[in-house]
Amino acid sequence: MTQDPAELKHIIARKKRMQKDKPADLSQIETRRVFRVELPQAGLRADKFLHQRNPWQSRTQLAAAFEEERVLRNNHPCPPGRKLQAGDEVVLLLPPPHEDVTEMQRIPFDVVLEDDVMLVVSKPPHLIVHPTGGYRYTTLLNAVHLRYRQQGGDPRHAPSLVNRIDKETSGLVLLGKTGKISGILGSALAEKDVVKDYLALVEGIVAADHQTIDLPLGADSDGEIGMLRRVDHEKGQPACTEVWVVVRLGRFSLVRCRLHTGRQHQIRVHMKAIGHPLVCDHHYGLRDELRGCDLGDAPPAPTRLASPYGYQDGDSDADVAERIRAVDTAKRHEYEALCRGEPVPRPDGDRLLLGRCALHSHYLKLAHPVSGAVLELTAPLPRDMAGALEALRAAGMNRSLSS
């Protein structure tokens, strides 16, 4: 077991998260959530209590619920600072969904492995893994719960996430079918007993066939949004990524990255730190899109947007959420067109080759939580990344390790 204080803190926090209540059945449209205050929670403020019980909801969303009197304590509106007592019933009234909930039935994902205790799926890009922000019902977990219910499963024991990947990242996601199994798998991840490899298309020619990036990561206080990370030698947490070159493609490289730690945005920040940011990484990269013109001998400046979501001063949370959903829908439709082999036009007769961060969760190696058998699971590159590689090769940019 690790003795590093930061790692121990991370493990303890993860175990606490796994002990929190989760939505019973994410395939159903919820109108209210009811909680009973137990003795250990007596004395907690109502806002803190609800945040503990609803960690997938932001503090801003919960604050709005109090302002709109959608939080009831023993059938009466409850202010956020009210101290709760053991036996209190707290009800959170949920607003109607802004999303088209019928989309839940059409969310695609591939089942890579399933048995009585665990499930591994491959997620497409442009899909959030669990309810958060402006997405309550159109996420991977909602779709998994719907499938589970349609197969006759008990909704009280629907699969729960063990690992997460970013919205634009595609590939393998691990779920447990019971709290005990999720805990075992979560502990294996925390103890680094799970091998996790990603494929990434990066800018430039990566010179070393194999290298290890050992750079601590911390919050980027100067970043445009709070979730961004940077290399921080003074206050950062240890972070280690092993990198192999798969193929060099002219001005680009396809690399395999193995995570030895699980920091947020670790691969993206580490590859940027060595001068090879991921292709189409809006926050850490050079371009937002890879286009046909980028494959020429004299490519134009990389395509950049001020913000893919067009944030504006004075936007409400609802405005931002609606705009994010609209952009995500457009990007998903473009991805689906690329998967069908259809051209996605761009100005001046150009075409889109790739429109999302070029990162794919490709490989997992772990021990089965019951039998102990070693599992090696892979998810092939989705059609958009595979198509971009084909285009690079067709443009004469293929130079393998042996060349």
C-alpha cells in the first residue's frame, strides 16, 4: 500500500465518495429526491448535507434549489444554513429536464465485457459519462441504466462507474454491478493494480521511441476555467506517464500512453509539457480542428476558436448549459457523419478530419474482482481517429518506427 500522503488522501476521498448515495435509477425521470437525516449528519447545514448526498450536482445548482424553495425540511421550505436534526426528512424537488430525454434511448456504446458482477463498455466521444452540469439524462450512465432495466435488472443495483474519462475522450469505461464490486475495482485503480493505456494523436514528431514523463501536476490558477491543470514543481501532486511511439506521421505522431498515476488531464498536460500537445485539444493544444488543408506541404495556421461554446458576459447557468448542449449535439452529428464516411465540409472547399481531442482509452489490464483471472480488454480506435490516421497516411505522412 502506498505511503505517500497525497496518495493516501486521494484513496480516502475516493472511498468516501463511494459511500455516498447514488441515484437509484438514472433511466427514470426524477421529480424529487427524499433523504433522511441520520445521527452522524445531525448538526450539518442543509446545503452541506445536500451536497454530500448529491455530489454530481454543482454547488450553483443546489444554491438555485434553495433560492427557488425546492428544498423542503419536514414539508416546509428550508434555508441553506438551517442546522438539521436526526430524523429530519429533506426533500429536493427537481426541475423538469432541459434535455430531450428520448435521446437516452439512442446513446450508443459498445459492451466489451459483461458478467454477473462487472461491465466494461467503450464510450463514443462527445458524451459525458455521468450526470453533471447541464446533463441529467443524456449521459453514458443513464444509457447503461436504461439497458440494465430493459434487461430486467433490479434498478436499485444498477451498474455504477468505477473510472471516468472526459467528454471528448473515447474508449473503455469500467463499471461495477454491486457496491462491493465497485469498491474492489476502485481500490485496484487507487492502488495502481490496473494497467490503463491510451492512444493519442499528438502534434510534431516525437523523437524518443519510449520515454517516461515524471512531472507533478497542480491546478492552473491562471487558467480560463477552474478544471485546468499545469506542471507545478512546488505544490503539484506526483504524476507519471509512460509513452511509446506507435507511428510517426509527417508533422504528427500516434503515441501510446500508460498512466502510472490518475491525475486530471494528465496525458494532455504531460504531452504539452514535452512539446507535443494532443491534436484538437482546445485547452492545451494548437488547434481545435484537423482539416484537409493541414496535410499540405504549406499548411495554414491551426484552426482556433476563442471558445467552442461562445461564452458571453451575463450568461446564466441555463444559457450556458443550453449552448453547450447545442454545440455538443452539432459535434456529435459531425462525428457520426465521419463514422459513416461522409465528408463534413468546411469553408473554401475544405473538409473536417477530426473535431475533438484525439485521445482514446484503448487498453485495460486488471484482475477479475471475484475470480482473480487476469483480464486484458481493448477498444479499437473509433472511426473519426482512425479516419484521420488514414488521411495522414494517404497524404504520404506515414513513417513507422522501423523507418
